[in-house]
Amino acid sequence: MSLTRLWSRAVVCSALLLASTACADLLGKGDRDIDDDDFDIDVEYYGTTPAAEVKSAVAAAAARLEQVVVGDVEHREVGFTNPLDVGECFGLPAGTFTYTEKLIDDVVMVVRVDSVDGPSTILAHAGPCLIRDNHNNETVIGTVTIDSADAASMVSSGRLTEVLTHEFLHVLGIGSSWEFHGLLQGKGTTMPRVTGASALAECRGSAGGSGVCDGAVPAEDCENLGTTSCGAGTLESHWKESTFESEMMTGYVESGSTGANKLSRITIGALQDLGYVVDFTAADAYTVPAGAAALRAGESTVQQGQLIAFDRVRKPRFLITPQKVLIRIGQP
């Protein structure tokens, strides 16, 4: 974290002219100080505290993305005018878990380990809960659920950090906010595509996918997957598996050793298309697999080992204005 422009909570209170009682509450909540240079990911846990190995993977995923996203975004004061029902973003009954009077810089990942669907199907699910009302609509708070039936196996296989990095990218808007930003083309058709200029340029350039990314980047359409299941949580919210295979933001975990799922310049470009300041040098080495153009045209079916679905993706639920007003934009 840069120390050149670090604001204390007391300075923020003074600058924002908060009421003395609000400042007292804010100063007592232990929020991270406001860093006006870097992008900071805070993590909180809801429910049972995870095992140390899970918490270590969560921290590693957050640190990985702090290397990728490098520009500060506007802080937000949440729950000062009315509470934010974070529990609703987990699918919990209204009022189960709320935020009141919390200062957030830059994003908070609320992580929960709970039952989802049993072992080896959906490993986790995630998405933005609260986004900013500004020209980029960056995420303020996201929710991440790790399937308790898969947590131990993901730890033992070394895949949990990659899975969580994938989920945290959904929280930041990859797949979950494409439609909200007007970047998803062909929704409901056999050729959904993502039109962001930076992701397209990286696919056609550094990733060697000029034959695939002919005007946009292919999103998952659930074709060419053989007998592998592909549901609504994967459709149109990931890169196309049979085209991009080992890229981290397809909807499936690749078989193989730790590090098999690559965070490429395509995904980093997609973050830039969502308005984040990014560092492309933080990307993993990746090229679009040979033959991907034929697969994109539907001429053959991907032949791989068993694919396991990463997740199902949640869309943004609430928006917060600079005046601290919460607006519902999604359905419970």
C-alpha cells in the first residue's frame, strides 16, 4: 500500500463534515484507512470462520488482483441513510445480515463457506452486491460463497486460490456486469459476444486470437462442450470454454497442475473496459489454443478431461449514489 496519500478515518470524517455521532461510529468500526493511490481489496467473513487454509487462499486471490487492478476508485459510505441488506445478495432472508455506517475503499469481498450443491458440481458462486453510481459503476461490495462440500478438495488440489481469483473477478464485474455496461452482444442467441475494445484488442493481438475475435470476444454459448453440463450460471457470463480452454474466466476448471487456469491479458483488458486502471504486465502467459477458430464455428467438439463448473454468477443487486442513497437495480 502506498503511504504517500494515506488518509486517516479522522481526516475523512472532517473532510466529509460528518456529524459527530456518525464520526464516532465510523472511527469505532475499524475500517481500513483510505488509500487514495492504490486499489485495495478488503475481505470479511460471514457465518462460520473458514479453515486457515481457506483464509490463506482468499488472501492470495485478493493479493493477486491487487497486482492487476492498480488504480484507486472513489470510496463510498454505505448504510448511513439506510442499511444495506448484504444477506439478500447471498440469497438469505431479508434482514439476516446488514451493513450500517461503513466507509469502504475500494471494494469489500464478503466471503461465506456454505452448502451449495454437493461435491464436484458448482464450486462457488459470486457477484457484485453493491455498485457505484458513477460513469464506471465499479463494485463496492461483492459476495462470494464457497461450496463447503468442495472446499477441502480444492485446498488439497491447490486450486482454491485460482477458483477464488475467478470469483473475485466476477465480483469486479467480469461476466456479472457485461450486460449492465452494454458490453454483451447477442444475448439469447447462439453467438453471444463481448464488445469491449481492450479485451478485443488483447485477444486479437497478444493472445493470437485474430481468427476467433472477429469484432468481439466469444462468450459462453454452451456449444461444443460434449456431455459437460452448462447452465444459466455459465451461459453468457464467461469466455467460451471450447475456444479459450485454459483462460481463467471460462466457466470451467481445467484439469492439470496448479496454475493451469491463466489470468490473461484478455481478462485484464475486460477489466479496463469496465473502467478499472490495470497493469497488463501482471498477466499470465497465454495464447488462444490452435484450432479455436474451427471450434468457434461449431465444426467440432472440445475433447478434454472432465470439466467442473466454477460457479454461477450473481448480477448487481444495489447501487449507491455519492449522496449515500441506495437504489435497488436487481431482484431478490
